[in-house]
Amino acid sequence: MPLQLVVQMADITTLAVDAIVNAANERLAPGGGVCGAIHAKAGPELAGACEAVGRCPTGEARITPGFRLPARFVIHAVGPIWHGGGAGEAELLASAYRSSIEIAQEHELRTVAFPAISTGIFGYPLGPATRVAVETVRAATATPGSIRQVIFACFGSDVFMAYRDEGIAALK
């Protein structure tokens, strides 16, 4: 089966996939936005698992069980805080997506759902962040591996349209 990249209007915490990606902070601590929603739905065990993992530098990712989520795993990816674009933000964001894909492949996961990493409270502009996400995921999955489907899960129509503008088909 060929790899499928799709966009879907969805609450990422409701998706029954092998892994959802959390737009995490370096401490892997419960935060706001999608991170807070994932921690709330997964239950307090997720915070304990994150504490056991320790810190995660910007541009990297770590994996934990999904606990009470329908997803089996949570991949915690730390994207950059936006500082205007001249502080290596694009490279760090690409690295966070690439690291997430590498972890998914290492664990032989077939389905992975991403939020729009760094576009919330980290302030990364939506259009450029979406472009980095799509280009990086396409490149990281160009060599065949275990992943069969990547879902870009969108909570708002603006995010959905940004992925559509990058040529990602809607999940039917």
C-alpha cells in the first residue's frame, strides 16, 4: 500500500491511530493548546511517563504510551518558538517533524497524526510552518518504511486550508 498523506478536520485526541504527535515543550510538561488537551485526555499517567523521559531539546522528539487516548503512543515533538525567522526556526521545525517520523519508523508504526507544530502559543506563522511540515514529512517518508498514513489533524478551518494549499488531500 502506498503512503497516504491526508488532512483532516479533527480533534487529534480522538484519533485511533498508532501514534499522535504532541506539540510539546522541552520539559515535556502539560501545557496549553494541543499539549494540554493531549495530557488531559491521556490522564495523569502521561505526565508521569514524560517526567521519566526527562527533557527533550527543541527539534527532537520522544515517545511514550498513549494511556487513555485511542492512539497507542504519543510522540512528543518540540518545535521552535518563533523569533522572526532568523533564529534557525525552519531547521528546528523540520528537525522536529523528521525526528517524529524516525521514531515512528523505529517502532514500526503504520499511522501517525500530526498537529500544526509550533503554530499555537509558540507563534510560528501558519503558512511557512505548514510548508515546512509537508516538505519534511514528504522527504522523511520518501524511502519506504512502516508508515502507511500520515494525517495532518486540524482543529480549525484556517489550518485545514493551509494544508490543502500545500497540496494535501482531505481524508475521505
